Amino acid sequence: MLYTEWNWDDALAVRYEDGHENGLEEGIEQGLEKGREEGRFNEKLEIARNLLAEGSTPEFVRKITGLDIETIEKL
């Protein structure tokens, strides 16, 4: 399409398409990061459960995992 053939609707369609692609990429990246964070948290919970099962104190588990005492006590 030649420059002279462009109209406002064409320009908006291209801009929308670019914005949609960028938004989609950002959404995917945010979703992946959230999944990674949830995975790290779940791994900490599993480590905490194992430490508690072996007789570790909640304070020691907090030191190792970084979880707060309230979360550890709920396990």
C-alpha cells in the first residue's frame, strides 16, 4: 500500500495490531513470572514441611526458607 493510499482507519488498525502484540507479549511474560514465583513459594513450603518433619524448630525453618512464622505454624 502506498503512503498516499493510507487512511486513518488503516493507521489505527496497524497501531492496534502492534499494541495488541506488545500487550500479549507483556501478559505472557507476567504470567510466566507469576508462575515462577508460585513455584518458588511452593518449593519453600515443601522444604519447610520436610524440616519440620525432621524435628526442626519453626525459628530454624524461618531462617532457612525465609517464610514467616505464621505460615510455618500453619504447616
